[in-house]
Amino acid sequence: MPAPSLHTNRAPPAHAATCPTIATVNTPAVSLGFAASYARLVVDHVRARDLPHQPVLAALGLSEADLAGDLAGHWVPATRLCDALHAATAVCNDPHTALQIAQDVRPANMGPLGYTLISCTGFEDGLALFERLQTLVCTQLRAVHQLKGDRIVSRLETLGEVPRDTLLWTFTMASRLAFARWVAGRQLVPDAVWLPCPAPSDAAPLRAWYGCPVHFDAPHASEQGPAAWLALPNPHADAQLHRLMSAMTDQQWSRLAQDGHRLGAVLRQHIAARLQAGCVPLLEDLAPDLEADLGCSLRQLQRRLAEHRLSFKDLVEQVRREQVLHELRHTSLPLAEVAARAAYAEPSSMHRAVRRWTGLTPLAVRQGAVG
């Protein structure tokens, strides 16, 4: 049996696994990325050292005017964040810059959600809240937290093009723990961490900072720690601040359904979760979860999708295509597992889909042929 998640997901209907082949529809691409307020950590780190920050800013695709204004609504794709981390590393002339930047994360980098998290009563409340609202911070990574006996396991699933780059994953994973340590006021030490990227030339500082084994070239990013963390109190708990920031966070979240790109990103997160559970979802299958998350009924969702010329079937196809091609190109997962994670009943079905997308076989894609 799968381990329980902190954010309860309804089981998909039995018919979901037998839904018909998805037709390709011309739907506008959904932009994915990290909130610019989070990505600006890289710029701020360089500026704080009185070093030239323009190369980093250019890599992020932001301007000085963006930094001086309201960054809400600005998103930085993972590929650009990756380039910015490399630019910062070159400017700082320090191979461990990404780890140092990760430790700078504070509530302001997450907007209202950051202050809502820091004012929660306890660790478990904050983690469950983050799992539900994480797309306010990043729409390219979906963190799922599961309880396995006396351990808690966090796994990050990717959407779109997320490079298996050492600096990017060092920053992404270390910033999560750095924020948790800052909120808890404790030196939380996981059991182990798995990063989907090559090891740096010198991994000792990263392993020393984590205080636990760090494994590289993993199929997916994940970390494991004591479930006892969930019972930790929050030393920053503040009921009045929490009510205020929760209201602001809810307002920000409710706007998701009004924005086509953000709505599409949220849908893709839910689609990916169902695919990886072995089911090809229908919109009706996701409607209860989406209504709980976005406050939209099925009819309202259908109307919003039509207004933004988004096809749900095409979004499913996009998620499937990106996930399969990413795992073929960047992991050593067996072909049967890649197919199962994309909810193909048989590897041969995935084989035909890859042929349709690229003109190549899955093996040729894995070996680096261009399609």
C-alpha cells in the first residue's frame, strides 16, 4: 500500500485507467517556473557582496525595474534559474555559491505564503499547508510528503524542462531544509537526501551542511527524516499574523483560477500526480480536489478553460510527453517503469506515443538521438 500523504487526495475512479487515447489539440503552452521573489535570492546574494549582479539578472530574465516593483505574477523558468546560479557562481568565484544562496531564504521570498507558514501553530500544519499551496512558489516542482512508519519522506516531481544540474538541485533542495531549520529554530538533520544530478567536484561542504548521507544521480529528488518532526512546535507561531496572512494567501490563491497560465500550471500538477499513480485522469476526476484547492466548481473550471483556450486533454498529453521524454533523456529508469509512471498500460503504448512525438523509438531518445 502507498504511504499516506499529509494532504489527503481522493482516490481516482476505477474507470480513469481506461480512458481513451488522447488526441492532440492546439492549446497555448502553459508557462512554468519559480516565483520571481524566490529566484531573486540569487541576485540579492551577489548584490550583498558588492559584486556585479547584471549577468545574474539577465540570466533570470528580469530587469532592475522588476526588482524595484512588485514581483507578483513574474515567474522564472527552471532553465533560467539554472543559468543564473551558474552566473552567480562565476561572479562570486566560489563553487559552493548555490549552497550559500539556499541558506538566505526567508518568508518574504515566498510572499504571503511564507508568512502564513511561519505563523502556523506547528510543523505539521505548515507542511500540509505548503503541500496544498506550493504552486504559489513553484509550478515546476511538486513536493509530496508521505509517512512511512516513523519516517517522513518528501519527494519532488518535476514538470517541464528541469535540468539535472548540480547547482540548481543544490539550491532547490537545500533552500527547503534551510527554511525549515529557520522556522523550527533547530538544526534539523535528515536521514538521507537524494539529488537527481551529478556530484560536485567537492561534495564535502554539502554533506557537512546536511549532516547526513547525500546521494547523487538519483532518479528523483527526495529526502527522508523523522516523523517526530511533525510534532515540533513553531516558535514563531502568531495567531493574529496567521489570520491576516492566511487571508492574503487565500486571495492570491483564488486568483489562480482567473489566470490561464496559473490555472494550467495547477492542473498540470494534479495531472502529473494522477499519472504517476497509474491513472489517466478526466477533468471530472480532478474536480473535487480542484474545487477544494481553487474554490471552482466543475462547471466554472470548464468555463475558465474555454475562456483561456485550454484543452484539458491536451494538458494531459503535454504532461505525459514532457515526463516521458525527460525520464528517457535524463534517467536510467527501465522503459517499463517510465511507461508505468506515465500511466501507459503497456510499454508498447508508450513506444507508439514516443514515435508519434519524435519519430524515434524510446531507446533512440535515451541514446541521445535528436527528434
